[in-house]
Amino acid sequence: MKENSLLDKKSLAIVSGSNANLKELAKDCVCFANAEGGSILIGIEDDCDTPPSNQKITDDLLDKINKIIPALTLNVGIAPIKKIADNGGEYIDLKVFRSSQSIASTTDGKYYMRVSDDCKPILPEDLNRLISEKNAFVWEEKVVRKISIGDCDLSKYQQVLKDIQSSERVSDFVKEMSPQEITDYYFITQDGFLTNLGVLWIGKRKDRAVLHYPPSVQFIKYDEQENKVLKKVWDDYSLNPKELIAAVLKEIPDWNEFVEVSDGIFRKNIYNYEPEVIRELVANAFAHRNYTMRGDIFINLYHDRLEIHSPGLLPLGVTPNNILTKSVQRNALLAKLFYDLKLMEKEGSGYDKVYELLLGNGKQLPLVIEGDDRLTVTLKKQIVSKEILKLMDKASQDLQLKQKEVIALGIIAQKEGITAIELSKLLNISKPNGLQYWIGRLITLEVVLSKGKTKGTLYFVNPDFIRTTDFIERTNLKRIEPHRLQELIYEDIKNYPASAISEINKRIGVEIKQRTLKVKLDEMIENELIRKEGERKGTKYFINKMQ
């Protein structure tokens, strides 16, 4: 079990013996209380998953924690529980409850907050922001107006249940719940009434319109002189977040524009703005915006860049410099729903996926800027160079790199060599040897070379690997264009209905990665070209009879 934003591990020595440090434990309790709550496992060392097999916990130790922690903290609720591990050893699971509407502190007036797996001090100037974050967090689960589940938008309600039942990200345990249990589980309802989250997702238009504050989106296109040439607004509150994202992606034709990059026999179509990147960033704007302040989401398209503006600042603990590695949820319940319904990559920021797609297509990293009251993400239209695009394409196709490796290689290639210190700074790596998880196999595969030692190590792309990117190789289907892949799939399923993905893959070309095939199948289902029956390995695909 790894430490994260909801879990910490402590040696038993923190509460027993002559070196006990209950003030340090109190500080950690304050951290969890000001974030999302969590568990502190006392009696399990950082590098272990279980306590010593002969370790015993006395009731006096539980009483000690119950007595001293409340005396050292303010607005902190705890519940220490003795537990027995599989190896017979005992430990304490110290539950720390979220302080939902008040700010937790130590009795000597110090404030802390859990960010990922770290306990961070809160500076005086950040206290007002923390109070705002608290109100935003509670917003989701509040029942402000007593709107019963029977008064919701029935079509939206049925669609949400259908989406949950069909998502592979949702456990069978949840899928087997009754509709009422499912909506309670996702905090869409509470005691039979719609929460703010429920109104946002399955409420009627008139109820969504009076939320504080319902999301609305403005798309504005500018010409080369930055004069407005097109404006489209979604502000009538008739759509829920999923429908809004779908409308943004479907109703803006500019997302379909691409350029063909060619060099010799190398050919690749590169979207000006990858639709998957747009979806991820717009979903982030919905999932992480501050719903206790007014403001539209703006999507501004210029001739050379795209800007997405979201009301509110980044969650406390996240900065433009650490946005790739820090995962803090402002609206945890909404983020959970977004993730389970496959509207965003994960229940955090999802910026790792954005970085992977941009760098993999030879684009610059997104520019993230915090203003006084809003966050702006800027994407550049142009690729950095044909050579970098060819390099990234060959490395990804031939070596099947992992996400972190793609990101690291993209940065190293664009920087034309970078020191370990500079790369660690860009990736927000502070722990010793942290870079090895990003560099991964790049060194052993000889895609990247290094010289120097420790912090002075210089990473650069292997010139010999670059020289192999002339793509003089036999023709295959690895780089088949998306629309041609769709035509192949459609004709195959038409001729061989009730086919499994492995069967389709074998017939249309085994050199096409099954992951690529699965993404295209899901897209065709979303566009109602095909349908599927069954789950997991039993899934079969059919042509949609409506076509």
C-alpha cells in the first residue's frame, strides 16, 4: 500500500516510548482534516505493508491518542481503531475526518494541508483561499432546494444510469445496486432529494438555472488581427456537464482541422488541436472549477493558439509548476463521476495525458497561468519541428513507450539536451532517484544517452536513433489514418457480426495495436455506428441497425 492523499503510515514510536512525538501526529491530523480526511496507519513502517507479526496494541494507547490529539488540535475529528493484519501483528488505523466547513489547526495556531503524500504548511495569505476551497468542496453534496428524485429530468436520469452500467471503470458491486442506491453512492441524491451535484447532472433546466453557479461555456474565434469572427454560447442551462462537453466537441468544426506532415515516405496527419486534448481540458475546467463563484468557461481560438479560461484558481497545493504531478480535487464527487463515466482520464488533473498527447505529436507543452480569479491554459497550434515529430512517432510505434517515457523523451528532444536538474524541475521531481521512473527504459533502449553524474547528468537523444527515422521500411498498417481504420472496422463487423476485438484485430491487421483498435471501437459506439453486447472478454460488436 502506497502513501497518498488519503493514506499515511507511521512507526509505532510516534505514540509510544521515550521518543513519542504526538505533536507531529497532531500536525498530520490537521493536514488530513483540512483536505479530504484519511487514515494514518500507526505501527506500519513507510517501506512495509504490514506491522511486525509480534506487535501488540494496548487499549491504553488508543485512549492516549483519543485524549491528547484533541488537546493539541482545533476542529479535528478522529477515531483510532485497533486492527489485526494477516500476519497477526496489530496496528492502529487512525481515521481523521474531513473538517467540512471549518479550518483545522494545531492549538499553537499553525495550519497544514495534505497535498498528495506530503503535509504542507498553509501560509497566512492562503487562509482565505482555503476557506473558499472548503465552501466549494461542500457545495457538491448540499441539498439546497428539496427537489425529489421524481422531479428530475427523466431522460438525463436514465442516461446516467445507463452510462454507469456500461462503464468498465465502475465495479460490479456498484452496478448491482438499485437505481436509488447508485444515485446515493455518487451523492447525486441524499435522502431522496437532489444534491447540488444531482441538480447539475440530472436536474431540469429550471432547477439547474438557479444553482450557484451553473456552468456555461463561450466559444470565441478570432482572425489573425484578433478580431472576433465567430461566437457560440451554451448558457441556457439545458445541458448537463457531459452534454456540454459533447456539444463543444461536436458543434465546433475547427476541431476537425489538421495538417499533413510529410517527409519522404513519412506521412502523418496532425490535428491543429487534438480533440482528445480539448475534451480533457474542457472536462478539467468543469470538474475542477469553483462552483461557488460566478464566471463562464471561455474557449478562445486564435490563428496560432487556443486558450481555455476557467473561473477560480487551482486547488490549494497545486501550482502551474507542479500541475503535472500534483493531484488535488476541488470537487471530489464531481471528479469521481467524470472519471467513472470516462469523461476525463483520471480523478486528478489528467494533465499527464495532455502532456503525452501534445509531446507525442511534436507540440509544445501547455502554458498554464493563474490570474487573479481564473486559470488559463494555452495550447500552441504549430508543431516544434518535423524531425521531433518523426522521432516521437518512431519511438512510440516501435518501442511502445509508457506514458512517462513519452513525456520525458518529448521534453529531452525539444530541449535538444537537458540536465537532470532542469528535467527534475520541469517534472516537479523532488525525491532522490525520482527521474528514473520518468526516464524508464529510454537509456537501456538507447533512445536517450547520458553523460555526467548525479545532478549534473545531461540527457540527450541518441544521434544513431535519430538517423534511423528516415522510415525506409516495409509498408504496414501501424500508421493507418483514423478514418481509414474506421472504414476497415465497419466493413469487417458488417461481414462478421458478433465479433470479439481479438477477431477483428486478426482480420484487419495484427500490426494495429489492440489498444488503438479499442479506442476507435469506443468512438464508433459513441457515434452510434456500431454497438456492443457483453462485458470484458465476452464483448461482441455489431453494426448499429439504425445506420
